Amino acid sequence: MEITRDDVLRCAALAHLSLREEEIEPMREAMGRMLTHAASLDELPLDQVEPMLAGMGLDLPRREDEPRDGFTQAQALGNAPAQDRGHFVVPKVL
């Protein structure tokens, strides 16, 4: 699949990336290689392969869920760069 300069710039805009002029051509080539590789997966003979509903069917190791002591409020806030009345102070995001 041929990737154009406009394709790269559109993807960069969607990902909120700013590309310098010298980065556009290498990005175009890399995107082309990725899509070529993805398209090559269509050629694999997978007709006889059963779909997997889960991983390899192996049980994951688990530990017992036992209650244990946690941090005190003073310990939790001990390394906080800013705190106010027993709470973490973080920058506003909206």
C-alpha cells in the first residue's frame, strides 16, 4: 500500500504529533513497511486454525487474597510534593 505525505500528516495530526520536515519521509517509509507487513499476514494459510477464545489455556499463578496492613495517611502523604488537609494536591486537568 502506498502511503502519501498527506497520509503521514493526517495521522500525525490525529495523534497530536508535530513532525519536522525531515521526519516526514522516514515516517512515510516506515508506515509503508508496517502496512506491507500487515498485508502479508493475509497470505498465511489459517483456514484450519481454530479461533482462540483465551490465551494458551494455562492457569495463571495466583496468590491468596489476604488482608494486610496498609499505609497510614501520614506515610501515604510523606513524599507528596503538595498536600492540603490530608489530600494530595495535583494540577487541574480541565
